Amino acid sequence: MLTESLSGFQKAHADLVSLHFMPNYLTRKQKAVNKVAIISGGGAGHEPLHAGFIGKGMLDAACPGQVFTSPTPDQMIAAAEAVHADKGVLLIVKNYAGDVMNFEMAAEMLPFENATVLTSDDCAVINSTFTDGRRGVAGTVIVEKCVGSIAETGADLASCKALGDKINAQTASIGVAFTSCTVPAAGKPTFEISAFDIEMGVGIHGEPGRKRETMREADAIIQEMITAILTDLGDRTKDAEVLLLVNGLGATPLMELYLIFNTAEKCLQEQGITVARSLVGNYTTAIDMAGASITVCVLDQEIKTHWDSPVHTPALRWGV
């Protein structure tokens, strides 16, 4: 299934990406020069993350694992060798045990300078069986966009890593699910949930959230999510400008995502917080899960500059 999906993706975006097998990885169609190479990856099932963000202004390469399974070190090494341009390699890794372990192994074997940004924006839980600390979720998209932008300017490896770490520290996310996802190999829902309940704080693999709750009106659910995010970010949000990302988990209509955005923006405005940048859509999915996540990133001029810069990828493009 993954091979056919990757082949279809490459054919649909043949002007932007190249696909390589044995091991599997994807790269920009035209190799970039004189820049830090930006590489990410993770299990399939979260599309368009990460392959959908390959292109000018974002990633140089992505390594797809099997569904909800980390890619292997040989994939990362092959991708790095294909795209590095003698200025080092930055690995962007979501904080899941398998991803972290395999990317660390690859980093140790790379024959050139490299660094890692570990994304951990999920404020729903502090620890889980899948991670050591907070999970990396939709905030990863913001890191990849802005780090990809600064790399295009010719910035060195240390500057690229510093920006990625700063964005991660200023970003918080939380998700809510109305149904489970179904991993194809399993053939059944990852968890059971009734039509009258929601999973608050669900992970992007169907991991348990903060609590199981009774279904309520949308405004009440969204208010709870915004409160959790603002509590996590603390004083950083005082009179701040933010980027508000409302992300679909795979089976939620855009109409509902815009409803969530409308209420979330009102909640932030009531707290004196200005939504200066926004993004709504399916960017970090969980196969077929019905639900959504909300991400808030506290902006400064550097982050705004790199968020606004031109980007041309299969799933994200503006200014070109």
C-alpha cells in the first residue's frame, strides 16, 4: 500500500519531488545548493506531513515509514547523502520514541555536520508510552516552514537549529477526536468511543488524551482547548501576536474546521491576543480520524518573516 501511495504522490507532483526506493525517501526534484539541507520524516498516515512539504522554502527530503511506524536509519542516511550541499544537515524529528531513536542512530552515522530539532508542541499530556515528554504534532508544520525559509537564505546550521528550537518553545497544540482512526493492517479502530463522547487531547496515532468527555457544544470544547494551550504558553501570550493553525485529523469537513477557527479566534481575542497569521486545513492527519487540533505559535518578527516567505511544495504554497 505505501509503495503505491508514494508512487501516486510522486506522479501527481512530478514537477516538485523525486521518489527513491530501497530505501524509500523523497527529495526535491531539483537539488538545492549552498544551503543547509532540511530533512524530516515519520510514519505514513499523517499526510501531507512530511512528503507534502518538500520543495522550495521547506524540506529538501522526507523519509516515510510504514503506517504509524518510524522510518529506518538507512532511509535517513540515504536521504541526507542525496541532498546535503556541504553546509550541514538539519533533522526535524517529532518526539516519538521510535522516531527519536532511529534519527539519533542516523545522525551518529552521517559523515557530515548535522543537528536536530525535536518538536514537542502537544500540551495534552506530559508523558506517554510513545514518548519521553511531550508529543510532536501539528506544530511541526510551523517549524518546517520557518526553518526551511531561513535555510533558503543561506543561514548556517546553528541559526537554522536555533530558529526551530525557538518556534517549538513558543508553540502549543491540543487535539480532540470524535472517532478513532483505523490502521489498515489492524483492520479495526485503534480505540472504542461512543457517538456521545469525545477524546480530549488525543494523539495523532490514536493515543489516549487527557480524558474521555461527554459530547458538548463546539464552543465549549474549543474554549477548553484554548484554555489548555494558553495555560501551557503562560506569560508569553500576554498582548501577543500569534499564528493560529486549525488542523484536521483526516475526516473532518473544512466547514467544521473553519467553525473551530472562528471560535478559537474569538477566544484568543477575548484574552487580548491577536491572530496575525492563520492556517486551516488537513496538514497533520491521523488517517481517517474525525477530529481536529488547534495550534498556537507566539510570533516575533523573525518568525513572521520566515512564515511569510515564499514556499512552493505539494501541500503548501504562497508567494510564488
